[in-house]
Amino acid sequence: MKNLTALRPRNGLFNFLMYFAGLSFVLVWLPLLRCLFDGSTYRWGQSFYGLSVHSQGIQPGLFFLVLSLGFFAALFYSFYWVENRRVFHGLLIGWWLYSFGNLLFEFAANGDVMFHGDTLDVHVSLAAIVTPIAILCLGLIIWAIRKDQALPAGKVDWNPRNRKAALIILAPLPIQILLLATGEPHGLTDEIGVILTIIQAILIPTIFLPKTKAQHE
């Protein structure tokens, strides 16, 4: 089987956007795992371009998070590995619409939006901080697309370091299952499980970074 080869050389702009996307991926990965592992004791919901999606444990609304998981996996992969670069460009724009366009739509339709995280007791007003970040991110996406068109082809194969990164980052999953499934809601074990899951979501893009080949290769 032919090895996958990075289509673009590793660079700081792509890496920054990958980890920036990892921050918004938290809002997919965390409720997905909590719905699966906490069960009916966990309620999740959000508005998506005026459509209310929600789930209490494993319910039909969870399918939205599964689709979102597939989208983010494709996005992370596309930065360096997808051959059709228009797919990468489209996924970048799709991510902006998913993460920022939806919030800007909410602001325009309903005014300010509050983010509530009960376990860690986080309550944040989003309108004042999201708009400038959205504008900045759109500029970075345009820059990344133009940079992508000018970069030479990459020459780094998908190798054991990528698989090792996946194993290390996903290894805590059994612990997370135990903490989230058996811990008291909003208790210490629940908080530890949430923190582990947040860190994991932000680090998952690391799996998709081109890794330097070993010297003997």
C-alpha cells in the first residue's frame, strides 16, 4: 500500500489554524463524549443557524455531533494530506461558517449570546469577543488559501510518529469513560474528565501534522 504523503510542507500558519480549529472542536468533542458516557444525566443543546439541536444522552440530536466530528476530522486531515486542494479551501471556509458564521447569525437575530459551562462554572458573553476574532480568522483563512496555492509539494510520508501521536492523545479515553460515566455530575471526577477531554480535543490536530522522517529512512 502506498504511503500517504503530505501535499504541503509543514508551516506555522497552517499549524496555527489547525489548533485554532481545535479550540472550536472542543464544542463538538466534549458534548459528544459526555452524551455517550454520561448518558441521560447530561443534556446538550445549541442553535445552528436558527435550528435548535439538542440531546439528553444518546438521542437523535446526537447525530449532529457525529456529523460535526466527521467534518472536523476531514478539516484536520485536509491541511496537509488531501490531494485536491480545493477541498481544503472549501473546508476552511466551511469551518469559518460553522464556528463563526453561526454565532454572527445568532447575534444578528437575537442579540448577545451567553456560553454556559455548568461543570466548570463558566459563563461568558460572546458578542464582544467573537466578532473581532471572526474577522481576524477570516483574514487568516484568505491568507492560508493564497499561501497554499504558492507552496511547493510536501515530501513527508504519514509515518509511525503520526500513529504514535494518535495513541498517546487518545490513550486517556478509558479513564475519561470511567470518570464521566461513574462520577457525580458536576463533582470532582466529572471536572477532571471534562478537563482531560478539553485538552484532548485541542491536541487532536497534532495527529495530522507531518512528522519528520527518521534519519535512517
